[in-house]
Amino acid sequence: MVFKVHKIVMIICLIVMLTAFCSTDTETKVYRLFKNYSTEDAPGAALLIIKHGAPILTKTYGLAHVENKIPVKSRTNFRLASFTKQFTAMCIMMLQEQRKLDFDQTLAEIFPKFPEYGKEITIRQILHHTSGLIDYESLIPDTATIQVLDRDVLKMMMEQDSTYFPPGTEYRYSNSGYAVLAMIVETISGQSFADFLKINIFDPLDMKNTVAYEKGISEVTYRAFGYADEDGKFVPKDQSLTSAVLGDGGIYSSLDDLFKWNQALYTEKLVKFESLQQAFTVGVLNNGEGLDYGFGWRIDEYRGHRRVHHTGQSCGFTTIIQRFPEDKFTIIILTNRDKPMLTELANRLADLYLIDA
């Protein structure tokens, strides 16, 4: 009997030791993946991995503000860049559920003074990046010194008389489209886009420090400042002429708040499941050809697991979210560096914590 007890104890100890070894081995691999972000005198990164509703790994690296030696924390707010688009799409879905707009309404129906070509562009096409709207970045004069706002983008679109292609016939990623969506939210709701986000998304989810940042109007608490890698040296580069456009990339948020956002997407706290399903369903062109984009989300598979995801890159920041809904698994990485893009890094983490787990 004593021998059997000893044998059981030895087996339990062996299991514990193996588990600890595997955990340590995985953490070592994560450390190596983020080694370049963990220096004490450079901009850093924040990492969150969520599985079955709980954070299984939260790591922060480097500095949120290099000059003042302020470290990155889980509460640090980074500019999300195009990661923002899923929030913009959510605003549109909320208005659709309230029957204040329809996905198949045209720009001309919403903005009566919009040029003739707006009669052919629907909200659905803008959400799917099949509108063909001209890139507003290409329309900014070389002599410009004042930041562009969403209403300026709408004005630029109203000064055009054509699109890159007939709406619905091709896919072309469009920051212009999502800035216009922000203006649709303002026009339909009667609120500023930033206020609509706060009242309808951030406050209900208790995302206390998340904000669509407007200089002179709002502040970013626990703010990370952006930096650019120029020949191996990081230099401050926090704002550009396009950084004030909100609909395509102007939200600041943190790991702490984005955890709440991620969890809300498994519920009907914001919109009904029917609406959420549309966000995570690929769009189609007029000819029936499928896309890899829904409403503010890219959609594909990674190693046999269904994935919805998005990256962000702007002046001084790169971000990514990868969600595997059926696995209840999410990876979020935020950095205050202008490069590199984070897809490969996120893929390696998915290998470690989902595929090979």
C-alpha cells in the first residue's frame, strides 16, 4: 500500500515537473520573439493572449515614452491605427439595428449633395472595401501642414467625379471609405463620431481609458507615444497629416480595455448575434466572387482554424488582433514603433499557444 502511494506521488511530481518545463520552454520562446522590444531605452510592446475568457499571458516590454523613461504597462494606450476599423463598422451595425440606416443605402441618399457617382456606392460596399473611393492620402497637397479630419475626407470625396473602378466590381482597401463611414455615423446619429463611440461602445463595456482622440477636445491617459526606426535609431514620430482621421484609425486603447472588447464580441452586449455574424462573414463582389473581408475584419483560416483578424500601422505605431472564435482564443499585440508589421509574430504565438498546445 505504501509503495502504491509513493508511486502515485512520484507520477504526480513528474507531471508537475513536465508541465513546469513546458511552460518555461514556451515562455522562453515568447521572450525570444519579443527580445527586440524588451530593451530599457527603446519603444516597446504590449502582448495579451486570451483563451476561454481568461488572459493566459500578459506581457509588456520597453517604453511608452522614451524621453521620460515611462514603461509600457497593460493600461498603456496605443494608437490602434487600422485596428480601429472594427469599431467603426460596429457603429454602423448598431445604427442598422436601430433601423436608422440600411447597409444598401447609397452615399447620395445619405449626403444629398454628394456627386452623381455616389448613387452607385452603398454602405455595404464601403464596409467591404469594394466602393472604389479614391484614396484621400493621394489628394492631400504636398504643401499641406494642417492635419486632415474625417469631414475633410468627405469633402475630398465630394470633389471627385469618379472612382477607381465601378463600385462592387473589385476589392481595394480604402481608408477613405472608413473615414466616410465615420461621417455617416455623425450624420445619422447627430453625435460626433468620438461621442457615439464613447456612449455606445466604450462606456457600456467599461473601457474607461479608450478614446477616439481629438487634439484640444480629448486626452489620452497613460499614453504611448509613437517612434520611427530610422537606420536603427528610434526617433519620435507620433503624428502625421493623417493621424487625426478617426474612422480609419484614430482610436487609442490598451490591453486592459481591449480584453473587454474581445469578450463582448462573444455576447449580444452591443449588437445581436445576427449582426455580429455579418461582420464575420466575407463580402462578395457583384459577380459573386468572395472576398477575405467582412465588416472591419479580415477573415481566413490559419492551420485549419477559422480566424478573424486585423492589423494596424500608422505614424509611430503597429498593432494586431487575431481572434479564433471557435477556439475562444485571441492574440493582441500593440507597439509604439512604425515597423515591423506583426502578422508573423502573431502567427508564431498562435503556433505556441493554440496549434501546438
